Amino acid sequence: MLAAQKAAEQATASTALLKVFSSVQYLARQGLALQRHAECQGNLMQLLQLRYEDVIIIQPWWSGTTNFLSPESQNEILEMFSHSIQH
């Protein structure tokens, strides 16, 4: 049972991270800033809140995890996109 629960949590986290990656990719492609001075009012946070309202299964992940949305994480995601483009 524990293995099944862990697998379900990992699937939810994977889905949520894919939403984060696709949102960052969209904003970068449009040339829009990811965040503003007030972190909760940035383009990325607003877009993710809108997307997470539509996908009920990842709402608990959204409320409990914010460390994947830090400026350092956002920069790392953008860096990964730039490396994939260069290759």
C-alpha cells in the first residue's frame, strides 16, 4: 500500500512539474517576465493558479509545495530550455 501511495504522489508531482515547465516555456516564448517585485503577482504565479484550478488532482501539491517556484528554480528551468535549444 505504501508503494502505491508513493507512486500516486510521484505521478501527481510529475504532472504538476510538467505544468510548471510548460508555463515557463510559454512565458519565455512570449518574451514575458516570469515574476514581479511581489512574488505572488508575477506572470508565472498567475498563470499557474489559473491552470491549477482546472486540474483538481494537483491542487494539493500546489498548496503544499512552493520551493519549485523560487527564482533560482525558474532560472534553472530556463537554463535547461536554453541548453536543449543549443543542442
